[in-house]
Amino acid sequence: MQKSDILLRDLDDDGILRLTLNDVGRRNALSEAMLAELGEAFVSAGANKAVRVVILAANGPAFCAGHDLKEMTAGREGPDGGKAYFTKVMTLCCGVMQAVVNCPKPVIAEVTGVATAAGCQLVASCDLAIAADTAQFSTPGVHIGLFCSTPMVALSRNVNNKHAMEMLLTGDMTSAERAAEIGLVNHTVAPEALQAATLEMARKIASKSSMTLATGKRAFYAQREMPLAEAYDYAAQVMVENMLARDAEEGIGAFIEKRAPQWQDM
């Protein structure tokens, strides 16, 4: 499945796709090339029936340092001072973050080192996140006169307003322990246990019906943006359709008959 050196891809026999950011020299920055690779990878993973869960990991001391500021600065050389270029990059980045959310396969961030700015946004965009207890997170744009407005979208949908605003307004580093306390990550573990812990969670999820997981992920993000009554109406319709699916019939039957279900992912 390998397509480039900056984003490594490995699909195992359990249907777990491991995507590894591998632009270590640039601290895995979200360059144009990296954004293009990530966007394509998540669309491809969503369409690949062999993929059941995606793990997003990184090589090197940084998970992701956010946008490549040298690349962004070079964009100012355009005749409009960089407006068209900045618009292009931000649109591309927002598309990648939405591709993570819209991917029908559960996505788990496996975080080592630091995740800053759009790198923190990338973690927040994943469905789940497990971090090394040495990892750190920040939205440091205020330090350089650039508010982390797009990272704010994902961050504010993971942690409550005051915690999100503290990160956004101060730009301070947040420890892995604190990130778990405020809901930015699910768990923290020792660095040497990180890959095993992430894989254990991925395998647990991969053992479920992929149809059920895709149904649930799509419904979770859709209902979250709705008023309460509308959310319940929508969720009830989803459950009705889910109940009519073959895997729901099989799963309920297996539970009643006290046997392991045989998923057909439909």
C-alpha cells in the first residue's frame, strides 16, 4: 500500500491500517504534500473494505508541528500577498480534517512527542486518541500573531469552552495527563507501551461489524450538531434502519443463542 516516503501505510491481517507521518526533518508538518497524502489516504481507507480501523501515528520526536511556516511564508510572494495561496492551503487542511471525521472507519490517533497548532487539530479530529504520557499539546498561534482559528473548530468540539479558550488564548503547552483530563485524548500510557495499547484498542474495535461502526460514527457526528428533539428523531430513524440490517439480526441472534456472531458487514 506504500505510495510515498512522508506518509507510510501498512495494512495488517486484522484490517488495521497504520498511517505513519514520516516527514521527521520537518517535524511532520502539514505541508501541501502531506495534506494531499493524508486526504487521499483517508478517502482510500473509507472505500477499502479490507480496512476496518485506522491508526494515525508518527515517527520522530513530534507527532505533528502544524502547518509548514516556511512554506506558508514563501506563499506571500504571490501578487496578492499570499491570499490565494493561504486560501488554498487552509481549504486543503480543512478538507483533510473533515475527511478524518467523514471516513466511515474509526480513526485512532497514536500520539508521541508534541502535537501543535494544526497537529493538535489533527489529534482532535480523530475519533479516539491514545498518547504517550510524555506527549504535549498546544495551539500556540497567539505567540506569532496568528490565532489558531481552524484548530479551534476541532478543539472546541472535544473539550469544553473554558479549557479550549485557555489553550487558544495562552498558547501554553498542555501535558498528556491534562489532555486526558479535559477530553482531548482518551488515555495516556508509558511511551514504550503506546503502540501495544493503541493496537489493543484497534483490534477490539475491528472485531465489530464494520457496517455497525460506520453507521454509528456517521450518526454520532450528525446528531451532535442538531437540537435535542431533532437529534432524537434522527437517531431513532438510524436505529430503525440499523435494526433492519443483516448484522444486527445476526448479532442479536448470536447474543440470545450465546454464540459468537458471524459478521457479514452488511
